[in-house]
Amino acid sequence: MSLKAVIVDVDGTLADTEEAHRQAFNDTFRQFELPWRWDASLYRQLLAVTGGRERIRHYCVEYFPAFLEMPDAEGIIDFLHAQKTRRYAQIVTRGLAPRPGVVRLLRQLRDEGVRLAIATTTSRANVGTLLGTCLGALGADAFEAIGAGEDAAAKKPAPDIYRRVLEQLALPPEDCLAIEDSPNGLLAAHAAGLPVLVTECPWTAGEDFSEAVAVLSDLGEPDRPHRVIRSSLEGIGYVDATSLRRWHVAWRVALMGLAP
Ligand code: XBP
Ligand code: MG
């Protein structure tokens, strides 16, 4: 019954990275004189498609179908996405703050022996860049397993990447808990059988998170409480290891049909 591992998403959960992604996409389109500009409103819609390469292709289907008629269109999209990834690394290495409570909670979980892992649709290169610059001493070695975009044929909301990470941890989903920021991420973890805590990010605030065990503005800090959007449990203003264990037990009890 105990919580053995916490699997965290990357973009929007560890840090608010999507503005950096959006800037990297636009800088790349400008670099190659493509008349494409993804403003915040359009980008929020495009985020429904996970995977940056898939997002570019989806944008072409919707807005520039003629682009896909070029014989080497797929190769050009690969090239643009690789360029975007290089630009994203430049932007992120300027420094990006982790979201509230992320470093505190991950450190506490690690110190208390709760195993940590990552399940994301972004590329392994982007994960390495972010972990190397954003989480301080809590780098990649704090995570026992890292499932990235290249590791699953189907990206979120498909459960594949969570199932892949569970295999690497050799744990059943019911011994774990996921932390996500988006409907796609919630659906992926839920479909893989995990309870999911959602911390909304600016790009996903107000979305439908019905399957989550709780929905918060962020993980909070003792001196900077989070906002509770929905939770069946009374909290302390921020998420600590005990908070996660309480959600996890309540979810397991409900799963067994024992809840009143
Ligand atoms: C978020 C995504 C990623 C990023 C862009 O990943 O969907 O596609 O938006 O990164 P998650 P790439 O929330 O699962 O961490 O261009 O590398 O895909
Ligand atoms: Mg995310």
C-alpha cells in the first residue's frame, strides 16, 4: 500500500518551459524565413498535440497543407525540429526557475527513500538541458528512470511512456503516483493506472482535470501557499511527502471500494 515511487512530468510541471519552447519554435521559423508565428493564443491550442515535431506537422495540416505536398516535407520538419531543440537549449541555459515546491518536494522524497522517475513527451536532449540547469544539485541522477519522447511510439495522452517507466522501475502503477500539468499528461498517467496530482500551469489552467486525485495551482512552499482548485483532503498550504502519501492511500482505499 505504501507509496514507492513518484513519476513527474517535465514541461509545465518541473518548470514553466512552454514559453521557452514557443520562443524556440518562432525563432526557428524566423531563422528559415517561414511566415509562421505561434502567438500565445495559438500555441495554447497547439499544445493539445504533444511532441514538438508532431506539433509542427499538425500546424501544417491545419494552416499550410501545401507545405506537406513538397517531396521532402517530412525531412524538412525533422530538420526544423532539430534546429528548434538547439535554440531551446540556448534559451533554457540562460536560466529557468523551477516551479514552486518542486526542488523541496523532490529532495524530501529522495531523502525519505521514495524513488523518483520522469515521464515526458519532450526529447531526451531537452530533459538533459533542463535538469542540468534548473534543478540545482538535484540533477539527472536523482531520477532512477527517465522516459522521454524518443522512448515511446505513441506520445501522451497514450499511456506508453508511463508504462515504459513502470517497467524500468519494476513497480505496479498502484505503488506509484504521477505529477502532471496538462490534460494529455493526466490522461496518459491515468490510463497507465496511476493516481495523478495535477499542478496547473499558465497554459493549462482551467482545463478538465476530472481524473486527478487533486488539482492545485502548484506544489506551494511553506511561506508561499498554493491555491487548491480541487482536493478531497484538507492540506497544509503546500505539498510534502506526507501530502502525497495521504492522496495515495485515499486513492487506493477508493480503488478497493472501501471509501464511505
Ligand atoms: C510537453 C510537450 C513537448 C514540448 C515541446 O512535454 O508536449 O512536446 O511542448 O518539446 P511534457 P519537444 O509536458 O510531457 O513534458 O519539441 O521536444 O517535443
Ligand atoms: Mg507537461
